[in-house]
Amino acid sequence: MKVTSERRYALFQAARDSDYVKKVYGGYFNVFVTAFAEEGETWDLFRVVEEEFPDMNELHKYDGFVISGSPSDAYGNDYWIRKLCFILQTLDAMEKKVLGICFGHQVLCRALGGKVGKSYSGWDIGIRRVRIVKDLSACRFPGDLTEIPSSLSIIECHRDEVWEVPSGAEVIAFSDKTGVEMFTIGDHILGIQGHPEYTKDILHNLIDRLLNNNSIESAFAENARFRLEIAEPDRKSWEKICKNFLKGFHQ
């Protein structure tokens, strides 16, 4: 999607396209654009995992940034991860809208002074119900949902998690499995541990790949598939939350 408009966004893609996503969707970029973009916007792709970054002098031209998931560890010291952290620190100082998803959620936390690491309870794969912090005021919840839901279901696929949010951050959602499912800083930073952009078929394929490379065991894979069959993620609500956060709309 490449059209001229006043609004311009960038996807920092931290994972290489799988064969399945390339074949079915044309790449992860298209998955994100389908979920979050609106007609008349410009979306640019930077494959940060391959060390493709925007010019620092061009950052001011963007209205918002999205950081994708990744099989890499957000606490790793690869060059591209360290450079991404520096750019995220710069964007925070500029108070640019930044949405981090899964790895993106974790690397945002790390870059801004929080702590991330391996989950003590292991993988979380499937559909999980995320609980919104009770008595959270409408002005502190991203998006313009008619009312703040008590919980939302989302697709999850992660082994790492946020241990401690940065100074000044607010945890706005949690689950039975993960203490920090969402956090915000001001009205310009939003981290989401789950995958609002994923479809169920993408996760089915990812489960197959994790099983084939011995990252998970067959019994665990079967349980994850079962959880996918008996529940549905609240994709429309999550897409609305993400869109309205990026576009700057609030209740």
C-alpha cells in the first residue's frame, strides 16, 4: 500500500517472512497494513532484522511507528536490536506514536528502561483472555471503544515477557499467564504482548514450524491447536484500539 497522503506510518519488521505468509499474504507487511492501515495513508516498510532503518533525519516525517514480533530475544545484543533500541529512545523523546507488538512490546520496554526476559512459566501459544485493569479511566485507555471492556481475547505466541515496565509506564492489561499484557507511557507509547494482527491460520502455521524445529513438544502443540479451535480472538476490537492509538483518537 503506497499512496500519497498527509499521514505516514512505518513498520519496523523484526522477523523474516515465512514461506506461508509470503504465499498467502505476500509478506507480514501486508498483514499489518490490512489490520491497521486506512485508505489514503502511506505505510513504509523497514526490515530492521536485516538492518534496514529510516534515516534519523526522516523520523519527524512519520505520524507513527509499529514494531512487529520476532523470533529473536528483545534482550539480545545483535547490532540491529541495539540500533532499534536507540531509535525507539529517540522516538520516545520526540513523543512519536509507537506501537510495539510481542517482541516489539518487549523491546520497547527494554529500550525505555524496563526489564524483559524468559517467561518463568514457558511458552504461551493460542488464544488467551486478557483482563483490562479494573477502574482504568477512559482517558487512559487507547482507542475510542464505546466502553472499556473488562477483558478481550487475543492470539498469543511468545516465550519471553516483560518483567518490569519502564519508569512512568502504566500496566493496563494482564492475564493469568503474563503480568504485563499491555502497557502505556503517556499517550504516545503502547505495548501489546499478544498479536492483534494475526489470523488463526498464521498461528496454525507457526505452531507447525515450532513443532518441526523442536521448539515445542507435540502435546503442547496439540493443546495450542485445540485452544485455537474453541475460541475466537476479538480482532475487530484490537484493530480499533491499535488504529485509534496510532491515529491519535481518544474517548
